[in-house]
Amino acid sequence: NTKLISDETYYSNAYGRGGLCYYVLQTMLGDDLFFRSLHQYMNDWNGKHPTPYDFFYSFNNTSRKDLNWFWNRWFFGWQYPDLSIEKVVATKNGAAITIANKGGLPVPVFLEIKTKNGKSTVLKATAEVWKERNEFVVETKIQEKEISTILLGNELTPEKNPDDNEWSAGN
């Protein structure tokens, strides 16, 4: 699953992919549902020999969610982490920020919007926004003309191409 990435992103995908998947899944399900599903899996399979499918089915059953779209992309496909800020446009009530998932791997969206007066706002969306699409529009009440910069991602989100994760006024 790492043929298109290098450096730190290769490392986090090749060696830390399982832990990173847990993190993304936890942000998507929330702490309570994530830990309930994890504990149910551990209780059901303690002392036995589970396969990855047993883990997937256990989480699906306990969470009462069909997470197959998530498992397929994280463990069976060639998707990789690559989000980008595609465009920022003024709307009637603020701004619309279009984020593209170029690599297809479902990861959370973290946007830090810095305004010209020095204020900073962080907007978040879970990886579930990528369930049925590869483009996501974030609506904010911050006026486009007041935005200085927008940064996409955080220190825990892997990224193939960080060059398209920043937008500056005047682009």
C-alpha cells in the first residue's frame, strides 16, 4: 500500500499504518464506540487465532456500522493519503473551502483558518466524509476576504504531497 509515497509518509504507512488506522477509526467512531468495539473484539477472540477479517467483522457488528468501505481502502486497496485544498470561494454567509481526496485513503480533515486580524479557527471532519465521495466542501462563516491563510492537516495526518495543503489570500 505504499508504492506512491516516500519519506515520512512512507514510514507512517509502512510501519505505523495499523496504529494510524486505529487513530483514524477512533476519530471517526468516537471514543466510546471505538473502545466498546475494541473491547468486544478482545473479549470474543481472547486466546484464539483471529484473522484480520475477524477484527473487521467484530467492529462492524459491535458498532452496528458497515465499515467495509473503510477496511477496503485501508487494508486492501492502493489508496494513499493525499488531501488538497482545491479552491476557496466567497458565499453568502462566509466561505466555502473545497477539499479533494486525491489519494482516496479516508483520513480526517483538519483545517486551520487564520484571519487577517490574527485569529485562528480549527475546523474538523472525520474520515467518514470520504465514504462516498472524493471531494468535500467545508462551509465557514468566516468571510473569504478576511482569511489570510488556510492550512490542511495536522501532525498525525499522513500526507503524500503537502505542497497543496496551504492556501493564501491572493492565490
